[in-house]
Amino acid sequence: MFRDSAVENLTEFFQRFRRLNVGGNEELDAVVAEAKGLMRGVDPADLRASTGVGWLQDRVCEGLTGVAEALDPLLTDAPRRRVLRSPR
């Protein structure tokens, strides 16, 4: 189920990503640009419609799956600090 908030959250993320100027990683910039292009002009009501625009649901689903696959190798686990506590 596609909710209005899902599309709105993605749009908000694209705006925040640009404001934060995360840059420095061309691959990440390209993936975000791909996702932004995929969602450009997409109306949540059209995504929810079950007749006539099923191709839109498929396109968005396949596109976001591709974005997720492209993001996987870009993610790294940040090292955690080891906190040593003295015994009580």
C-alpha cells in the first residue's frame, strides 16, 4: 500500500539531502538522483489506483528495488566505541 506520507517523505529526503550537501561521493549522488527522477511527478493516488496505472506501480517498485540494490555496497558499518566501566 502506498500512502501519501511515503511519497512526501521521499520528496522531503531529496530536499534535505541537497541542503545537507552530503556530496563527495559521486555514486551516492547518482543513486539519489536516480531515485529523485523515479519519483518526479508521481502522485500517491495514482500509485494506489488498481486499474489503468498498474504499470506505474511496477515501475516505481522495480526502480526503488534497483535503488536499494545500488545503495547496499555504499553502506558501511560504523565502528562503535568500546566503553570500559570500572567494576562497582
